[in-house]
Amino acid sequence: MAADALFHWVLLKQDVPDSLAKKGDRAVIVDYLPPTQQQPEPGYALEIFKAGETLDVVFVPVSWVTLLPEVWGQPESVPTRSNMKTS
């Protein structure tokens, strides 16, 4: 995965420490974070949604997410209560 995944929906593979974001939550990639000397794995800034509302913004390694084919803003990928995890 790379910067070309911006605005794609993802699923979290695990809970994010010190955040309300939990495994299985849906999010949109809002920025790509290149690797650094301190963090050798690239990452993403994610906007986490629950019940169609923003829950949190988090920064995670790319290995913590599963990329989905939907892109934010496309009619079939707009979050609604019926297609968002609500628990």
C-alpha cells in the first residue's frame, strides 16, 4: 500500500492504543506517512467513523489496516448507519 490509497476505506485489524478506535472499525485514509529512521514501517493517518460520525483521527502503521475497494465520496461508499459498524 502506498500514497495512491488516499481516501480509500479501510478496516482496522486491531485496537488502537489510547483511542476509541477498535478492531473492525471503518476508516478513511486521509494521509500517507512515509517511513522514517524512528518508524521504519510507513503509516496512514485515518479518520475513524462510527454510525456515520467521526469518532477519532489516528496514526497507524499500514500493517494495522485492511484496504477496502471503496473510495470515500463515491456514492456506494458513503457511510450510513446500515453499512457502518455500530457496536
